[in-house]
Amino acid sequence: MRDLILKMSMSLDGFVAGPDGQIDWIFSTPDAAATEWTVKSVWNAGVHIMGSRTFADMAAYWPYSSEVFAPPMNEIPKVVFARTGEITTRTRAIEDARANARSSKVEPSPSVLASWQHARVASGPLADEIARLKREDGKPIVAHGGAAFAQSLVKLGVVDEYRLLVHPVALGRGRPLFSALDAPRALALVDLQRFDSGAVAHVFRPR
């Protein structure tokens, strides 16, 4: 059995996106060390999983990016969760990412495009699909979101490790990560790293 790791950026007040899905606040405190921590988390994946809207955003962005996140996002296999079996159109998140991109656009190779065009689609019950992925051999499953997909994983109790990069910004309102819980859930802090920007990386595992 391999672990499912949920990797998310979070505001000080517990939101993973603004009310309309905005993520521009993530880019307001750039930090090379925090970026390095996140890149290591992304490279540790045997497969990336995400909801259909997040997949559409990433498929429209990462193949054309030269940022440090692009190689692991493009090279590692993807699974997109879509109940209809279809991928939705791009969302507000891709607009924020493009507006804050710090790199030039590149021409993707056929293999990079194929990694997104031929991503595996999971359309069955979420618990069944996650159980199936966990039974497969390989490195950990890394989940990216979006907010609703992450909330569903949390509610089901299938997350084996939370890798949360908390940014020094309060949003006041937005999309929380843990709001779907039916009861309190105890977590154990297994690692913590502070960065010069004020961001703090927390790694939790269920008790």
C-alpha cells in the first residue's frame, strides 16, 4: 500500500483559495527555500492526482512553462478525477498562474503533451478509485486539489500525510480545507520548516 499525500498552499486563516478560486495570494510572498521544499514534494510523487478543473488549469499551463515545477508536473503520470469522464474548461486559477508566471513560454515536446492528453481518468466512486491507486506499486500518490476535491479526500479520511505550506496572509473568506469534516480529526505534526518570507511548511499525519 502506498500513501496518499495532500499537498496544498494555505492562508493563515485556513483557506486554500479565495471565494472565486483565486490563488494570486500564493505568489505574493516568493521564497526560494519554500519553492525548493515544494518542488521536492512534487518530485516525490509516483502519480499526481487532481480534480477535473485543476487538471484543466495545469494542462493548459505546465507544458508551456520553464518554471522549476514544470518538469515533475509534466513527467510524472497524472490521474484526473471526473465523475462524468470529461475534463472541464479552464478556471480562475490558470489566470492567476499566468499573471504571476516568472518564466518565458516554451514549446512542449510531444511526450510532454502526451502526458497530459493521455492522463488516466477516474470516474468511479472516489473511495474506490483511491483504494485502487493505493494498492498499486510505486512512489506515493500526491494530490493537488482543487479545493472541493481536497475537501472530499479529507472527509473520506484517505489522506495519509498533509503537506501544507502556510503563507503569511489572511484572506478573511474563501474555500477552507477542513470544512467538510463531520467531527474533529487529530493530527500529529511530524515536520515543520520556517522560511524567510514568513511561510511555514507543516507536515501532519493522522494519529
